[in-house]
Amino acid sequence: MDFTFLPKTAYNGKSFVRYNLRAKEVSASPLINYNGFFYIGKNSANVEKLVKLFKRGYASESLGNARAELKRQLDQEKNALPEVIICESIFDFSAVKSFVQYLRSNPAFTTIPFIVDSVNLCDMEMGLYKKHMMADDIIHVEGAEQNALVGKVHFLNKVKSKANELKSSLREDEALVVPTVNIHIILKRTFDILVSITALLLLTPLFILIALAIRIESKGPIFYISKRAGRGYKIFDFYKFRTMFAGADLRINELSHLNQYAESQAKGPSFFKINNDPRVTRVGLFLRNSSLDELPQLLNVLLGDMSLVGNRPLPLYEAATLTTDLSAQRFLAPAGMTGLWQIKKRGRGDMSVEERINLDIDYANNYSFMYDLWIMANTPSALIQKSST
């Protein structure tokens, strides 16, 4: 399809510019159509890059003008809302916070990813944004590869849309909640807190020994921290002891032919798992076979990101493939350190993607405090794996 570049047009004579590479044939839709970008800031190089990637978009030099234009689009041009909002880090934190609160207060904006450009952000400011969850992601826009940036936006769009659907579903369920369900939630969370605190205190000497063993064998951090998606697609930092050589994540494409889910990957959800993974260290192999590498997740449990029992939190690239109405049901349950998959299928090479998802859905539809206790009682026998996975 050929595109014709339309010149920039000023908005109210102020710092607002609209960019458009308009198609010669455009199909109208009565529904809200999210497309293009909305950039807030003064970096013209970033704007030019985004125009090439998204074909159309808007740019504003101030948060106030951006807010006014988004409101105008919502009121008058519902087919023109952006699919991503990217904001420079030059603005006062309180002003950005107010803008984000405005976005979150309107259902039409809640599915639009809000990304902050990391340029000029110091470590303290970066930590402040993360602590207050002010952005869906913080990236270096100018340095990001084009395909990676577009893929990131599409992923965040998909996850945020499904998360909103699940939140609506959860709110509807809570309106019909009976006292026993409330008791279950209270018991589950209380049990998680008591057990995680006790275990962390008792296991501190073991943590120190494991840390020393990891550091002696190979260079790199003691802990492996990655982003995972839990209940309602909530994204959080997931903690494990490092079991691989540093830089192992960079070798995924190189080892894709060893993925035990390679055959089914093209047909549906994407999972990545290698038996006898060559990236695993000797200490890491022992930690995996004994499941000691999972112990740092007790911190996730204490923080409320996870529960002792639930569905395993998934890497973001896996979660992004599970957004159909059926598979998304697994995200109605809390993320957990152990669950049905661990006690029924762990260490078995014949487990299919469909079986794994079905186990997660089964737990999401049936979990209760007593069911959790039964799963925990059966977990010890599954800790020693039959294969290195």
C-alpha cells in the first residue's frame, strides 16, 4: 500500500504536531481503533523514528497539551486513539504521576501502553518510577531496535487488554463472593506470609552457602531476576538463584532447535524448555535437580507477587501467546511456587503445551485453601526431578 506524507499541522498555535502517512484507501470503523503513536517531549529524532515505524502519530512538548489532545480524540475521534504513549523523562515526577492517573481513570486509555524514555534518568529516578509503577516499561527509545520496539508495543497492548478483561471478570466475581471465599483468601494470604517469613529466616545460612558456591564456580550475579506475568497478567520481578552461565539468555535463538516444545510452537502458545541445557553450570544442575534454585521466590511470596501454591508465573514472551479466552483463564489464579503442574508433570518429557495449560486452568477453576494444602503435601515427592529441566 502506498503512503503519502502529509505536512505537519500546528495545534492551537502551540507545541502540538500531528504526523500522518495516510493510506490512499482507509476503511472506517465505528469502534475505537488504536493506531499510531503519541509522543510527549522535544526529541525530534525519536519522533522521526516513530513516524517511520507507526506511519501516523502525534507529538506534544507538554503533558498539559497531550492531555487536552487525548481528551479531544476521545470525544471527537474515537477511531484515532494512539496504540502507545511515549513520554520523555524531562518532566517533573509529580506531573507525570498526575498524567498517568488521568490515563488510568479512563477505560479507553487503560489499554494504551505508557512508556518512559530512559534517557536522562538516573538510578534513583529509575527506581522511583519502578517503585510507583508509573510506566508499563522504561526503555531507551532512540537506541531500541525498530522490530524490538514495535514488538514491545504490540505485546504490551495485548497483555494490557487481556489484563483489563480479567480485572473486569474478577470484579464481577467479587460482587458475587460468599463468605467462605473471603475466608479462603484471608487464610491463603496469612499462611503465605507466616510460612515465607519463617522459611526465609531459617534458610538464611543455606542461602549464604548457595551464594558462595555460585560465585566460586562462575562469574555473574547470585540471583537471576526476570520479568514474569502472574495473576491478571501482573508483571513483577521474579527471583531465582542463578543456575546458568552469565549471558545465557542471549543464546536462546542459537539453541532453539533443542526446545522440547519446538514442534507445537508454530501451532499455538510459545514455550521454551531444554532438557540437559548446555547453559547450566554444575552448581546450577544440582540446584535445579533439588529445586533449591526456587527458594528466593519466598521473597516474591512475602511481597504478594506470588503465593506458595498457584500457577507458575510465565516469562513475558510465553504470557503474550496465552491471550485467548480459554488459555487466559490460567491467569485468574495466583502465581505460585508449586502447583498441579509440579506434582503431576514435572520432569516428564511427554508433557504437551495443551496438558500444561489445561492443568493451570483446572487449578484456576478449583483452587481453595484445602486444595492448596493437598498440593503442598504432595510437592516433596516431586522435588527431585528425573531429568535436568
